[in-house]
Amino acid sequence: MTLTDRQCAHTQRMAELIIYARSAGLSVKVTEWNRLFSTQQEYVAKGVSKTLNSMHLENCATDLYIIKDGKPTENPEDYRVLGVYFENRGGRWGGRFGVKPEEQATKIGWDPVHFETPNA
């Protein structure tokens, strides 16, 4: 799969995720899709991101926030329904980052707002 193919697949998955969120009664907002390398460097330096090899740099990752009462929800568990939906369509969800497979039913990883389309 070429990079362009992955970018197109990611765009399609995100469109489906946004429509799914709406059908589930959730309001969502995209905050980042593409990211400059200089921004990624700043995020790593600040501890906001853990890698310089982010899928955002390839337009294959999106940060999507659930909005409740006019602001992003602070409850990571709120993202589980979207994460599971996205994973079932071939995507990778940041809510799994740093969580052991046997703990995934009860724990949320460090980046629940992150949705990406990995290399095939």
C-alpha cells in the first residue's frame, strides 16, 4: 500500500468514525490531522508526544475530541466506543498505547483522542 493509499484509507476511516460518533449522539471535533515535523519536535520536547515518528507527519493520524458541555471531555473512558469502532475497521487507537493486552478491557492508554491508519 502506498502512502497515498494509506492517506485515502485514513480519510475514509475518519469520515466513517465521525458519522458513527454523530449517530451515537456524540459531538466531535478534529484538532490535528497533519503535523509539521517542527511541531512534532516541540511536542516531544514538552512531553506531549513520545515519538518523532508520528503518523500525523504522514497525514495518517487524527486527534478527535468528544465535546461535552462545550468543551473536550476529560474522561478517557468516553473514547472507548470510538476506539473499538475504529479498530474494527482496521485502524489503530491511541487508547491502547501503553496498555497490556490483558488490561485493555479495564484501562485506557495515554492517547485516547488519537486515531491512526498504520502501515499495512
